[in-house]
Amino acid sequence: MRTYEDFLSAAVYCRGRINPYMYVYALSVAILHRPDTKGLRLPSLAEIFPDKYVDGGVFARAREESNVLQDGMRTPIELPKDYTASDLEEEHRVAYFREDLGINLHHWHWHLVYPGEAAANVVNKDRRGELFYYMHQQIIARYNFERLSNRLGRVKRLVNLRESITEGYFPKLDSLVASRIWQPRHSGSFLKDINREVDQIIFDLQDLERWRDRIIEAIQVGRVVNGKGENVDLTEMGGIDVLGNIMESANISINRNLYGDLHNLGHMAIAFIHDPDFRHLETFGVMGDPATAMRDPVFYRWHAFVDEIFQMHKRTLPRYTTAQLDYPGVKITKVELDTPGRSMNEFETFWQQRDIDLSRGMDFAPRGGVFARVTHLQHNAFNFRITVENNTNKQVQGTVRIFLAPKFDERGVGMLFKDQRLLFIELDKFTVTLKSNPKINLVERSSTLSSVAIPFETTFRDLESRPAGVSQDLFNFCGCGWPQNMLIPKGAPEGFPCELFIMISNFDNDKVDQPSGGGCEDAVSYCGLRDRKYPDRRSMGFPFDRMPRTGVDTLQQFLTPNMSVIDTKIVFATRTEAPKAAQTPAPAPLPAQPPKQTPAPGARPQAGPPSKPPAPAGGRRRQ
């Protein structure tokens, strides 16, 4: 819509005429990217559709609870930590990761900030394709870290589309909006050709295999073919960006006709596995919605396959030389990890309970808040202390890059560097000034300042209590980011051995010339900067994004003087900490009959029942 008035009119007209899921997705993307709606509030999806995140049985209890107050308080409904499966299912050991509210909200919000279908100026952001690769690569690295913490092997790639999928998943979610149950996938299910006229989604498994083979061939020859039939080289710095936009098949893909829509329609094939031709009138499973896809174990198998295709390209690139990695004159002499209450160089994790208000997304009008009490992984805040020696005889700047990886593989054996590099998770990245007089510099950094994560309070922020001095558009964009409570993997009660890697690279080789400030700078590693370039000229994941130089078999052999590695442990304390208050006060009762008013611009729509089953959000429809 060309004007704000047209946009508002179209939003009001569409609200009751298309299914609520697609409406909220489209409206959210538009509000985030239109210059004339930057001041409008964008609520958390958990607030609009809480049924995407919590056990459906909660809502029946919530209806009862909504009319009960005890001494002005409302007792939260406690959601069991293990409600989707039992310990008989090995994959359930990492359900706390897959089903974490903050993780799933991050995935949804990232795809709002980086949509695949929209106007070119909205989709074609700086290094969008590369960020798609890196953000998902880090998800797989984190998931494998969690699996190793729970005595599970690394995730197996979903390579053969004709074999049965051994992992089943029963999401236990009920849709309040669509009056439907999110369909399960039984163990041993097979993918089939998709022929759903009602959704205008028709494709064969052979299409996916053909697109896969064409992308792999392009990587092997080092070039792709654009829509005009011209060869385009997959360059050292820009090739990954081209491949990222091909793989997700954004509308800026260099050649959709030739390379297809492998990633998205792979999601759709899995999402419709239970009813591929609509004979049972069932809609998609959790893999068809970016707000719920990460709950399913097969999400990680599919993305492990997607990541392996990206790694094929990375393995063709020149390996970093010592000169490219080193920062002459800068040397890290000591690294310490300080977690209050723990021994030096130890992380501590535990279970934390939190109350989430469900009332705004319910299809009835409770008087005040209705709260679900969820249990999630949490860690104690910690600090890095890095001693750096500057022998350059001048004041210089550097980029501090902090990563963490498991020390041993599934068998308890030390890993080769070529394998371990894919398990390094980024914890932080920031710029530091190093003085030459004195030449010894102490760099301290709190985990709460991580460039990867946003605080839990931001993930579930109350839109009515925006901090003073923070613009609304900044407040909206800052919703993108990995949840702070999941920054550190779970670890083990006896201590899970890890290696903490810290590097200081030359800022002159890292910096991007652009105006500073003016936008959200939280979680920039995963979400970038709004309306600006990605703030690091290096390849995302540097220095672990390429194969090591000849002769480097271990992490110690990879090191240069501006790097340091220390042994650390993640100790999981088997306690559960309650919320700060045992009960959450209910807000003042609402009027019984509020006066009818015209909705204010940007007000949250009250989603009504859809006229047909919801279409899969984020899936590309065949025209």
C-alpha cells in the first residue's frame, strides 16, 4: 500500500477475511519494514497465539481459572516440563531445547526481519543469504552441543528422502484460533509427493532431489546460472550469500526456475506427511510454521542436511593462512571465566520457572491476567577476563570473538579440528581499544552483554511498559535475538568438558564503514542491524567457517598468538528455582461492557475463526 491510510484500510478489510495466522504474519512483516509504521507496536507471537507454545490442556484449565481470584491473586497454571513424551523416547532428552518458548520466538521473529517474499527493498538486505546460512548453522551447532550434553550422538542428516523418518513427534498443541489439533508424525513415516489443490501446493519429491543435485553441481563447478543463462561465479566472499538466497529461495534468488525451492518445500513435505493429498482434510504440522518448526526433532535433521550443502561450498574456499588469522603485536596472555559461586572457569546451569501471561491471546475475555508457569533452562551470569599484551607501540582496536565447543565427541575421544570447528557456538563479539602504554590491557565483559542474545524480559516484553527514551521501532526490532537463558548449553551434573576460545582480530580488517548508532544493536551476530550493513566485514563464523590450513589437525595447532583456549566445564545443578513471586497479581478487572470504539492504528487484531484451514506460513505457493 502506497500510503498509511491505504495500508490501514487494507489491514482492516483483510482482518476478517483471511486466516489469522497468515494475517498476523503479513501484518507483522509490513509493520516492521514500512517507514510509516515504525512507531506501531508489534506484540510477541506468544501473546497473540499462545496455543503455538504451550500444552493445549492448559487452556481448558485457564477458562476455569479466569473467573477465580483468591485474595486478589491468580494462581499460575503449572505446565509440566515433560508433557510431549516420556523418557522412553531418547529424543525427549533435548525437548527442553526444542520446545523452549524463547528459541521458537527467535526463529519466528528472525523470519519476520528477513522474509523471503516481499518488496525487493524489504527482502534484499545486506548479506541476507549468508545470515540465513549462519543463523541456522549456529542452531545446529547448539543443538549438537545439547545432544552431547545429554549422552546423544550428533544429529543425523536427512539425506535420503525415500527412507522412513524414524523420529516421531506428538506436539500436544491445540489451536484456539482454528479449532484444530496440530497433527503428530508417527515413527517410521515416509515422505510422499504433495498434491494439495486447496493450498495450491503441488510438488514431487523428485523436484527436491533435482534441485538438490543442481545446487551441489553448481558448488562443485564454482558457479551458478542466472535467469538470463549467464554464469555467475561463487566468489570467496559473496558466494555464500548467493547460495543462501537460492537455498531458501527468497524472491531475490538468482534463478528460481533452475534451482527451485529446496529448503521451504522440504519443510512442506514434512509438514504434510500425514495428509499429502488432503484426503483427510488435515492442515500442516508444526514443520510448516516458523513459529513451531523448531519443536520437531526432524527440523534439525533437515537443517543438518541443508547446512552440509553450505559446508560443501565452504570446503572449496581458500583456507585461512596464518597471516590472515594473526594480529601482529597483539597477544592474549591469560583468560579467566568467572561465575559467582563457582570455581574458576566453570559455567553453571539450572532449571528456572517463569510465569507467562496467556490472557491476551485467548478466545474469551478473562478479567485480568491468566498465567502459565513454564520451566526453562537458565544459567548464572558470568564474566570474561582477558589479559592482552599490545606490543605495537601504538593504541589499536581489535574485535574480540568468543566461542565455546565440546572438547570430546560421543565416544569421549578428543575431536579433530575439522570436525570440532562445526560445533563452536558464538557467545559474544565486540570491539575493544588496546593501549600501548601500559601495554598490558585487562578486558572484562559480562555475559549479559552478549552480541548473540537478548534478555528473557525482551523476548517476553510487555508492550505497555516500553522504557523511556526507547523508540518504538527500536523496541520492535530488538525482539529478534537468541534468548539469553539459552546462551549456554545444559552441560552435566558432573561437569561437561568444553573448550573456550577467544580471539582478537585486527579491527582494520573487520570494520564496516557506516554511520554508528540509530538502531538496535542487540543480538547483531544473528539479526544484523536494521537498515544498515552487517557490522563485520569478515565471513560469518570467522575463523571457524573454513577448513583448516595444511598441517592443522587439532585446535591447539590452529592457534596464533592473538588467540587463546582454556578448558572449562558446564556444571548442571539439578535444582529448579521458582519465580520471584509465588503468585502473580491479576490486573484490575476490566469493565463488563467496554464501549465500542474504532480500533486505533496498529492495535492488535482480535483474530476470529478462519473461513478455511490455515495456509502454511512461510511456504511458497505454486501459482
